[in-house]
Amino acid sequence: MKSFELKVSFQDWIYIIIIAAFFGFLISLVFYFLNEDLQRFSTITFSTASAIIISVFASILITISNNFILPKVNKQFWYIISFAFSFLSGAIGFLFSYSFFSNFDIKIIDFIQPYATYIGITIGFLTFLIGLILHQFISMKYKNESIKSEILETKLKALESELNPHFLFNALNSISELIYIDKKKAEQSVINVSKFLRNAIYTESLISCENELEMVKTYVNIENTRFEDKIKLFISSNNACLKKYVPKFSIQLLVENAIKHGYRGIDLNLFIEIKQDRIEVSNDGKVSESVNYGTGLKNLDKRLQLLEIGSLDYEIEDKMKFIIRLKNENTDS
């Protein structure tokens, strides 16, 4: 895996090129005021274009260095190699620009001709210094992002840990009641709990809807040991929707909530529908007049916000319906 010090995003390079163009424009004004006989437009064009070409050379050479050279060498040589590439990008970029504009009859070329090589070397050292600043900036930026990512992961794990003991306690209670009534059913319940917990220890905070639904099916099988198979589960989705990613235990939590608050002593039908932009969990049991988020629902809402993939909502009509509204970027992986 590449170190974060080597990651320079495309957006970062766009900013660098824009800054370089502005810097080139300022340099053109210096040239113009040093010699007012220079043509204003051609001087601005040459200086700005040269700055852009140098930054493009830098983006190409440094990207090649970061992707193909530095990962293969000892980290202690990174500075030397990076700054050598930074120097070359400035010197070669300027000389390339100078050679290109030499084909045109513009006074700025005649003005700098005696000093072209020295200017190229000087610009090389300038890009060397800019490379040092860029390296420190990128390093600090991604260290900060790495810290944020670790904090986010810690928060998510803390929230997830609140769910497991609660479910396990209920499941074990159900099994303990079955041991003296139906040993075979109790044994099957233990197998289901084992299967559920095996999936639960999956380390990622986001899992596919397909995997989450497998956990939901196992969960409903476990709950049916208490409710004597009165919980009926209906799932509607397509293959594309099944590839969408959701927080672990998200749909399961809504199903658990539906059983807890919707069951009224007779068969309870649970409906899960996964669409392009949302996941709906509804039931034909009790309909609440108002909804107050308890620990579980608040937990899920926080995880959706932390992961920045959607939000939790609900609708009260003829059925009680909870909805995970997914953001557009939560696409297939």
C-alpha cells in the first residue's frame, strides 16, 4: 500500500496549475516593466504559458515518481528523488517552453535569450523549493485525513458495539426458554445465532445490501423461535440494488424495531423494498401516531451521518414505514 505522503490528487494539481498561471502572469508584468519595449500581449502569453507548462511537467514527472519509483525504493531516499524530479520539471519545463516560443517572432524571446540557460536552472531551484513546500502541505493534509478517518472508525465501532450485546441478550433469552420445550429447535437457534455473529464480526462498517439481507433473514429465523414462526419476511429488490452499500446492522435494526413495536399477537408481515435511492422497511402491525427515536434509531441515524451515505426517515400512513434515504454517490462497488 502506498504511503499517504505520495498521494497528490487531481484536484491538488488543478489548484497548482491555476496558481502557476497567476504567478506567470505576475512575472510577465515584471518583464514588461523591466523593458517597456516588450510586447505586452506576447510577454503575458509567454510567461503565463511557461508557468502552466512547468506545472504540467511537474504533475507528470512527480506523478511518475510517486507511482512507479518511490514505492520501490527506501523511504530515506524519497526526498532526494522527489526534489530531483521537482528541479527537472522546472528546468525542462522552462526550456521546453522557451524552445517552443522561439519559433515565433516575439521580443521577449530575444530579451531572455542570453540568460535562457541560467533562467532554466534558477526556475529548477524554485520548483525544487516549491516541491518541498508541496510535499509538506500534502503530508500534513493526508495525515490530518488519516487522523479523521481513525476517529471516524472509532466512533463507528463504538456505535456498532452498542448493538451486538443487546441482540445477543435477547437471542440467548429465547434459546434458554426453548431448551426445556424443544431441544431440536433450540439447537437450530444456536446455529442461527452462531451464523449471525459470524457475519457480525465482519470488520467493515459498510456492507452490501445482499450481505445485510442475509443477516436479516438469519435474525428473523432467530426471532421466530420466540414468535412461533409468526414473523413473515418479504424482500423486493433487483441485482443492482443488492450491490448498494449500507451500514452493518442498518436494515436488521429496522426489522428489529418493526417486530418490537409492530407485533400484536398475530402474524406480522415485514416488507423490505430496496430501490435506487432508498431502502424501505414496513410492517402491517401496529401503527404509531408519532415516532420518537430510541437508542437504536439514533444510533443508526448517527452512523448514516458519519459515513455520509444517507439519512433515516419515516412515514406514517396505513403502515409504519422506516426509510434509509441513500445519497446518489452510494452506487455499486
